[in-house]
Amino acid sequence: MEVRYTNTRDASETVSASRAILNGLAGGGGLYVPTVIPKLDISVEDLSKMSYREIAYEVMRRFLTDFTEEELKTCIERAYDSKFDTRKIAPLVKADGAYYLELFHGATIAFKDMALSILPHLLITAARKNHVKNDIVILTATSGDTGKAALAGFADVEGTKIIVFYPKNGVSPIQEKQMVTQKGENTLVVGIHGNFDQAQTGVKQMFSDPDLKKDLDAAGYQFSSANSINIGRLVPQIVYYAYACAQLYANGETGADEKINVVVPTGNFGNILAAFYAKNMGLPIERLICASNKNKVLYDFFSTGVYDRNREFMLTSSPSMDILISSNLERLIYRIAGEDAGANAALMRQLASSGRYEITPRMREQLDVFYGNYADEDETAAEIRRLYQDAGYVIDTHTAVASAVYQKYLAETGDTLKTVIASTASPFKFTRSVMNAIDEQYDVMSDFELVDALSFLAKVKVPRAIEEIREARVLHDTECETDEMESVVRDFLGIG
Ligand SMILES: *Cc1c(COP(=O)(O)O)cnc(C)c1O
């Protein structure tokens, strides 16, 4: 059965999976959603005998139905290989009664690697299937993390180039070092003399510039984006929830058909939406617990039915969750609106014009599989300390938000179902916040002293991604003014 992808804001647009991946965003600002969620008609017992790659194939082939078996298997093999520092790809670690699904064993030690290591291969395959002869040029503005994960994913992938713009004085020294040491002939990293918004505006302008598009095409190039709303990032994220169910069963932690809960530290709502799709495929998932930091728009939404971004934006120790507009929530809204593109589009127009919308009681009824809560900065730090003291297990700040919210959920409900917590970053990525949470005396140490201290405390080897930036050579030193971004792109691609 073919799965097609339709526009959340325009029912007349329906495309194949490969087209949806190639286009990224649907027309009129809408997102692509599968017209049906396919069933995963394989028992957890059978899944428990499969490798990560095998489960990836079984999940993804049900969504990306216009990819051949060979195409999909090749993409999977190229993505989930020795870039990951464990053959399990996403190991499940039991600590203090919960199960932490470690999604941070890829190139940049955070969960974006799970999808960004396969997206380039899906994109190139999609281009060839749709008779696109041009090379694909990925253009990205980054405030830090996504840029590096995209660079690592696209580096040396034939038929692609990737150009990343970051605010020269607006990312952390470690983030900058990670990007400017990126290898790969097809990569370019540029520090702009401006802030993140200016980088993003510059990138958007280039995407919509018809003259640039014409010149690119003449030279055999076209732009594409590695945005988190691409269906090619969402589908690979469903895989690890199936893998978590399989591992629980394989380890004798759950019986056949035993339901579990899932807790996800949430920002743009991509990761938890993947868990929702996993549940709808038929996996034994009961509750979806949505964890926010102080930017608790989603908690308020789940408790009141009102989504309201009109509030102060707060910087926290879990920066990847500092988000006031969770783009992927639109896919859930579309669904609970009865897959009514008109109704969804009306709500999204309200969001754009007034920053808020309210869903109907009938829509709200369908949200009871979700539970939302949040953790503030003190609660997050306390959770890191508690888990270290009770179980000797060290988690990062994002995972700690999820873990703290799970403790609140337990206290409120007494629910005894086994629970998987999505662990979205290595503690080595946020070493200072993590070590300060354990003991404030660590604050006097330098960044790399902290890395070694963490390795000692957690009894975990320093990840390769961190060792590499200790010594790596700077390979990118391009800087430019905000109005020079286009000429930098033209130079790199050799077009006048
Ligand atoms: C991106 C990110 C998140 C949020 O994931 P969404 O899919 O945007 O909800 C959480 N934690 C970390 C470490 C991330 O990088």
C-alpha cells in the first residue's frame, strides 16, 4: 500500500514520500503528513531479535513506500555505521527504576544525529528518483547544535554540498570549534558579523531569490534544507521507539504486549511526535509524557487547550528546548482537527497574527494520551544530582528535564508502567551545567578539566566527538558581513 503525504494546510496537495523529502516544506507554509499511519505488523518478540538497522528498515519501508528495498537498505547502512560509537546505536540504560534511551552515540553526541545521519542519503536518493540531476546544496543558519549535526551528516556525501552560517560571536567556544574543524571537501562554515536572526534572514532570502535560483540551476545546483520539519527527519526518529520496546523485551524487562510510557524532553515537538507515530503504528506505548523547561508553552497548551507564544523567552541550561513555537505541533493539531486542512490552516493563521490559538473541546479530548509538565532550573539541577547520587548515572540537562518531569508524573499518578526516558544529549555536551549541578565547586575548572572530571565521576570514556575537538585543526576561517552572504555562497559554488 502506498503512503502519500498531504499538506496540513491545503488538502489539494498530495505527494509521494520522496517528493515530500525533497520539498521539505509543503506549499503555503504547511507541513507534509502521511495520509495514513501504517501498522507495524511485527510482534515485539520478533522485533527483539532484530538489529537497529533491521528495525529501521521495517519501520521506514512502511512510510517511505516509493523507495526500493535496495535504496532504503543502502541509506540505512550508510547512516548507522561506525559514526556511532556503539553497535547498538541507541542503547537502553536502566537507572533508578527508569530506562534511559541514549540517543547520543552519533557524531555530535546529541539526538539530532539519529535523523541527520540518514537524511542526506534519503535526500540524494529522493532527488535521483525524481530525476533531479542537480547537486543538492544545503543552506543552514545555526545558533549552534543543528549546524554541526548537519555538517557531520552531509560531509563527503556525494552529490551534496553544505554551507552553514553561524553568528561569529553568538555560539559557545566549543560549538564554534566543533564547526570550524569540520572535515569534508563539500563543506563550508562561515561566521557572520551579526546575530542568529540575521543569519536566518540571509538564508531565507537566498532560498527565495529567483535570480540566484536560475544561476544555481545553470551551474547544476539547487538548494534544499535539512530543517527539522522534513518528513525525512521525522520517520527515522520513529525507529528508536520500536527499538526501545524491542530491547525492553529482549532484556526480560517487559512481557509480550506489556505497555510502556515514554518521556520526551521537548522543544520543536519532533521527537515526541515520532513517539506518537510509533504508538499509532501499534507499538505497546501507553502514555506520551511531554517535558518542557521554563519555556513551558506546551505544558500550558496541554493543561488549557490554549497555545500562547506571547510570553517572555527564557534562556535555560537546556538551550535546545528554549523554543516558543514548536513547529511540529502543527502535525498533531491537523490530526486532532480530524485531518481538516482548512481548520488547521485557520489556527495557524491565528498563531501567525496574534501569537495564540485555542483548540475545541473535541480536539482536546484526543490529547489524553499526552501528559505535559515542566521542570525549572533548580529542579533540573537537583535531578542530575539525585540520579548521580542514587544510581551513579550522569545525565545531561535536557534529559534531566525529562527525568524530573517523570518524577512529578509518578508522584501525581502512581502509574507503575515501565517508562522509557529519551536521553537526548551526552552529559559531555553540557559539561559545565552538569558538573555544577553535581557540585558547585567544579565551577572553577576549565572546560577540558571538567570533561576529565566528568569522565572520572561517571566512569564513562570521553566521547570521540570531544577528544577530536581538543586537538583538531581549524579548517574553516571564512567570515563575512550580513550583506555578503550571497557572494560567499556564489564563490564557494564557483558561480558568478
Ligand atoms: C533538539 C533537541 C531537543 C528537542 O527535540 P524536539 O524534537 O525539537 O522536540 C531536546 N534535547 C536536545 C539535546 C536537542 O538537541
